[in-house]
Amino acid sequence: DAKSINSFLGWEQEFFVVKAEYYRARPDLVACGRTLIGKLPTRNQQGELNYFAPLPGTVKQLMENIQAVMLRVGVPMAVMHNEVAPGQHEMSPIYCQAPFSCDNNVLFMEVATKEAEKLGLAALFHEKPFAGLNGSGKHNNWSIGTDTGMNFFYPGKTDKAREVFVTAIACLAHGLCQHNELVRCAVATSGNDHRLGAQEAPPAILSLCPGAGFEVHVDSIISGGTLLGYGAEKTSVDPRAAATMPVATGIEDRNRTAPFPFCGNRFEFRAVGSSQSCSFPIAICNTVMASGMAHLSSLVEGGLSPRDAVAKVFKENRHVIFSGNGYSSEWPVEAARRGLPNLSTTPLAVATMNSDKAKAVFGELGILSPEECDARAEVMYESYVTQLGIEVQTLISMVESGILPACMKDLRNYEAFPELGGPREDVYKGIMVETEKLKDLMKRVPSGWELQATYLCDVVKCQMVAVREMVDRAEGLIEKELYPYPTYETMLYTHHSEAVVPATQDVEFASSEIQEYLRELGIEVPERLSGGAQMEWMYQKYVDMMVGEVNVLADIALNSVLPACAGQAVGGLRAFDEVLGAELRQLVACMEGRPKEVVAEAKYICEVVKPQLCVLRDLIEAAPPSTWAATPGQEIII
């Protein structure tokens, strides 16, 4: 009965938050999105202190504001929490069809940037803004399904559903194996090169991880077994504590070291970078999946039974399936033995974008022409070269205008006692020497985007690291007041310890909107209150009164107007009851999404709920008077 196949996406957006004043004081963050110099503080991400800690107050307020704005435009956020590194956080929405979800993610990054500015903060979406700390990704939870509701990546409860599940993974294995380089190319950016394979993200080697249990089932199919028989049942783990219930587990272990692990009803493409649009990676996932489905279909059409066709596909592509530790030093060796490519840098990956094999699959599926493949590869090379060029020039500028002058001033402190200067003179001279080498290398950049990208990657980046190492050594020696840029410790922690105070616009909002509203109702602020307590009382009173208005109007709409207007044409609207019902549901959704903190809640009700309340009131007033008299008794509690 299915007429179409859709792909679905739920993204997990990781990002860092720093104070805006420190962001503006770092030329590298402003120009490049990442710090080009800076040494780790003594406390960084040891001991899981950040991941399991509560959200800092300022960050919590930021996330709640983002959540409110996103809900207002129809994108409900489902998750918000800290990440592993200090200053690193994550938000995720409820999944939806991939085209919409990709757009929603771009919108999210814009909203987060604007909302952070309002609070004096800056959101950083670069994959590696701070060297030595975990980078940020954008895990793409991807699935394929029909318009009738069948999810190809869910084992299901019937034999038919489980056969579809096993067949779908065979198609994915074919696509990921035969077009491995293309999938790697989908996440190839200069920022992501700092993250992939760094023991914080999946390696640049692309493998498929359906789970150890499913691997056994694959081998059984290859050996002649049936497509059925995979024990796709959830289990539980007994914590052996009297005060704790057994904990439910997934169908398979969610392998966080894998680039493409199975997660129960979807696959998680973990290699996508945090600054990327999801659209290109998901388009490539859909492409390789379609290629696998086309290949399997051709085998069946050629005379093989579905079981034998699936077995053949698994056998041909068995070497791409790996459920082990992707972070281990043994895996690259084993991957090479299996013949899997290890495209560790962006220039190596981009070179495959317009290969004969890539052009063939894009052409067969009617996705890209050969010329479009060439164009996309050129754009990717150009983007890489441009970004690296900006980084080099920014680094040289920061060293010459900030670091070296600070070094000179610091050396003067030891003119009377040079023995106390220790290695300072050698280190400071080393900065100058390494910077000159970098400038000299930039004079030798070849022409042509591909050659430039390769040269910058293989030669220039290494010298940038050499400059950074000397500067970071100097940071530990220079007198604190002389160091010209905000340090990692300053940027990562200061906003965590500051109290959350209402922003200026909130105070103005209170005096204008709330006071006027309360005056109209004849409500006066108690004289015993003053200052912040008075403001908080006003916010809370406004929230209480507005919630009451919502309940009363929703009660009228649901219990009086809707039943009376069922099927009628009112105010030029043929299906008036459907329109009114839709607006009522929208009002309920707005109320359910309001923040918990009273200041944010009052502002949210004023800016989000109140306009929707007015829409509902206008519709009710358009109905005949006999229909909108309040029905006493039942109250809707939202």
C-alpha cells in the first residue's frame, strides 16, 4: 500500500557557550570560530565533572529561551544538557522528516546565536573551538520508512517486519561499503578534521555497527540461515540494589566509538560536524541507501530469492560491518586489512567527490550530473583553502600584535635578575622563529584549489601547530596581567558562576506590560515589597492571571462554541469548528512549552501565549452570541 519512502532525522546539536565580551576579545574566535592558541587549564574535563553536573544558571536560561522561540515556530526541543567539556552543551528536537529537520537545524543555530547575544553570551558551533577539549558534533539520527508508517530500521514484531529490517540493513551495508569514500566526503570540513579520530568522535574510517548480536545473525544468513531468527527483544539489567528497579536496555549496545551505530529504530551518523548543515550528509545517506536497494532489487529481478539476495549482499560487504572499539589502535590496522579507506583529511576525502565511481552512482540515481560533482568538489576545496588561509593570517596577526609585545614586556621584569627568567628568552625567541617559518611557507602556496588544499593540509598546518606549541608554552610564563587575550580558564568557567539576573529588556518589559495589565485589573503591588521582591511578585501575579484567562477562554471554546458550531459556516469560514479547534490546540501547545523560571515564563506568556490567545478570542467573537456564553463548571487546567 506504500506510495512513497521518506527519510527521517533527529539531530543532536552540540555547542560551546562563552561570554560575548571574551569572544570579541579573541580575534581567532571571531575570524575562525576556533582558538588558534591557548593552553588547557589545570581543570578541564577530567572525572566527568561537567557531563553529570547541573546546567549553569546562565546556560539554563539561554536554553529555555531558545526552547521557547523554537516552539513558537513549530520546532519542539526534547533534550538539553551539559556535554563532556566545560562550557559545552547540547540541545535536540523531536525528529521529523529529514528535509524539514535539516532546515530546523539551521534555524536553531540562528536562534541560539541571537538568544545568546541577548544574555551577553556567544554560542560557538565550530567542531573544535578549544584544543585539548572534546570537540562538538551533530549526531544525525537517521531512518528510512514508508508513508504507511513502516520503519525499515525497526525490527518490528512480525516476521514480515523483521525480514524488511534485515533486508534494509543489507542494503545499507552495500551502500556504505561500495560508496565508503562518498560518505566520508559528506562530513569533510576543515573544522571536522580536528575532531574525527581524536578519541572524542568516530574515526575517519567509515564502518557499519548494527550490533554484536546482529553480526552473529549476518554470519548465520551468509552460512545459509533464514532472514528470521534475530532476537530483537529489549532486556533489562538488574542493578542489584534494593532501592532501584531493573533498568531497561536497548536491543543492541549503542556503540559510541562507531561512526554509524544502530540505536534500536535508527542509525546514528556520529561523524557529522557541529557547524555543518545536515542536508548534505543526509542526502549522501539516502543516496547510498538507494544504491543498495537498487542493487538488491537487481539481484532479485535476476532470479535470486530474497533470502539468497540478502545473503549475497551481506557476504560481498561483510568487511564493512564492525561492532568493536573504533577508538582502539588496532582498528586502523584491521580496517586496512579489510580494505576500508582511511581518508584522514578533508583534501583526501574531497578528491573522491568527483571520482568516476561517485559520478556513476549519482548519475544512475539521477541526483547529480558529472559537472555538478566537479563543481561541488571545487567548492569544497575552495572553502577549505579559504578557511585555512584565514586561520594562518589570524595566527600571525595575533602573534605579532599581541603575543610578542607581551613577551617583550615580560622579559623586562627580569633584567635585574636574569636567572629568574628561566626559559623565557628561548621560548619567546622560538615564537618569532616559528612564526617566520610559517610566513615563509605561505609564500610558496601552489596554484589550483586541490594543490593548495593539499599543501595547506600537509605542510602549513604542521607549522601552525609548531607556532602554537611555543605560544602555549609562553602563556604559562608571561605575567598574567600582560597576556593579551582571554585564557581558556577565563572563557570556559566565568559565565558558570555568575548569578542569573533579569536583562534590561526584562525590567522594561515588567514596568510597561505587567504594571499596565495589573492596573487595568485594579491590582496593586503590596507595599511591604520592594526592589527585586516586588518585581518577582509582579511577574508571578501576571503569570497567574494570564493562565486564568487562558483556562477560561479555552473552556468557552471547548465546551460552548465548538459543540454549537459543529459543521457550520461562520464568518466566511466553511469549517469553522476545525479552524477553532486548530487554534485551541496551538494555544495548548504554547502553554505546555512555557519555561519554568518566573521571569522567562512571564516574558514567554506575553510574547508567545498572549498573541495566540488573541487569535482564539477573535474567532470566538466571530461566532453567533448564543454559542459563546461561558459554560459554568468544567475548567481546563493547562
